[in-house]
Amino acid sequence: MSLLEIKDLQVRVDDREILHGLSLTVNEGEIHAIMGPNGSGKSTLSHVIAGKPGYEVTGGEILFRGEDLLEMDPDERAAKGVFLAFQYPVEIPGVVTMNFLRTAYNAQRKARGESELMAPEFLKKVREVAKRLGIPQDMLKRGVNVGFSGGEKKRNEILQMALFEPSLCILDEMDSGLDIDALRIAADGVNALRSPGRAMVVITHYQRLLNYIIPDVVHVMSKGRVVKSGGKELALELEASGYAQFDEAALTAA
């Protein structure tokens, strides 16, 4: 079943068009990898799906389970099941991770008309999820991402995904700044969340991440468009030959 449908999406930032008629369909249970060079529009796409301010959609549409995602505020999108893991998660000094998680979790439940969880019940749930993912309990007592290593920040976002149970997870360059060991740990956490009803969009420059998170479909972006789609072998082709050939394809399409 189709979960996310993007049709002819056009987006401007500061009077400069970044996405030039991008189309993409993601079905339930699938993992899609989006690859492309810097400036191809990968992060712009992820931010527009999540509803980050500062992006002007000038054409096209984004449907999530058949509903118009562009008509929803960011918090509505989150409550519907859209989750964005940022390339560089922000630090929030003075806010304990456990309190942050409880506030966000209950806000989503409230938006869906569900009752909020009281502190003891929530604490039990978080501890169970953290234990299942191998996340140390002391991380929950620290300020949100304050003093966290790159790997800890990614694991914190994986904890959020496991807790919030989104239908669509967008991972924006989660391999950025991670060594091999940290990357493997983060990827194991992502793989633990794969399910028939959940789709993931993995945005990356490099094929190495896809050694750990095996995609069903690989898309190549260039100059604001998807210029080629294929199986996981397409990522290996990119590793061998680079992006130059796809830049030419994008110019031809324009």
C-alpha cells in the first residue's frame, strides 16, 4: 500500500528553486535510499516532508496515506506518523532527555485523541525500549544531546523512533560524522525498527551506510530531481562511477 506519494514537487528557498518537479512513491514496509551529491536537494526534500519552516512549495503535492501533508503543521505531521532524524541533532541545555521524550510523546497522544501517560507508566515504557535497543539508562538523565558523541546523538534519535512508532522515518545523513563502530550500532537500531507497516527514507552520500541498512529501492537525485531509480546494486554503481553521469541526465531532463 502506498504510504508517501510525492508528485511534481517544486520548492524554493530564498528565491532560488531547489526542487524542480520531484516525484517519488514509497510503499509501506519499504526502505528507500536517496543518494546524490551536495546541493542536489536531498536535505531540502526531507525538511519539506517534515514541515520545517523556510521552504516555499511552489508546485506539486505530497500525500501521506492519501492526505495532503502540505496542509498540516509540523506537529500534525508528527502525530500522523512522520518522523525526521536530523543530520545534526540540536542540543537543548537544561532540558533532561526523559522530560523531553515524555512531553513529545504525550503531545502526540493528545493530538490523536489518546490519553496521556503518567510519569511512572511512561518511565517504565522508555526503560523497556532503551533496554531493547541497548541504550544506557544514564543517557535518559542527561540534557538533550548535551555532551553527546555523534553516535550517542544518533542512538537518541533511534530511541525516539522506537518510542513514537512513526509510520514514516526519514533519516537525513545519519552516517554523518560516525566512525564504523558507531555507524554499525546506529544501523542495528534502525534495522530493529523495520516492520511491514513502517517505511523508511534513508538519505546519504555514501554506499557504506547501505551495507548495514539494506534498501529495497535506491534513487539518485541530481539538481532537484530523481534522475534514476533501481535496486541496491545502483548504490554500488554510484560508488564505482560517481555522480557526474547523473548530473548530465538532470541537465537533459531540464
